[in-house]
Amino acid sequence: MAWTDDIATARDNAAKTLAEIMARPKPSYNVQGHSFSWMEYQKFLSEVIDNCSRQLAYGEPFEIVSRGL
């Protein structure tokens, strides 16, 4: 399995989760000092999707080697 398959799977999973929580939005709340912010979670999932898509668009990673004289 190539690294691109792993990134595509991560992107697809994040998109599926985002669609699920957007279909049934929940309010943000605090429980015993722990806060749960659904808006932040939605933002996080959107960023994951964007980053994975960007990595897939660039293709294989590469390294540029240069020397200064």
C-alpha cells in the first residue's frame, strides 16, 4: 500500500465523519471541567481534509539537494 493510499483513506474518513456531524450538529458544552466544542472539531476535520488533499495534489515527496560554493 502506497503512502498516497493511506492519505486518501485518512481524507475520506475525515470527510465521512464531517458529513455525519454536520447532518446532526450538537451544541458545545462543558462537563466536569472538560469542554467539547463541535465547531472546533468541524474546523479540525476540514483542515485534515484540506491538508490531505494538498499532499495528494503534490504527489510523491521529493528532496532538493543544493551546494553553495
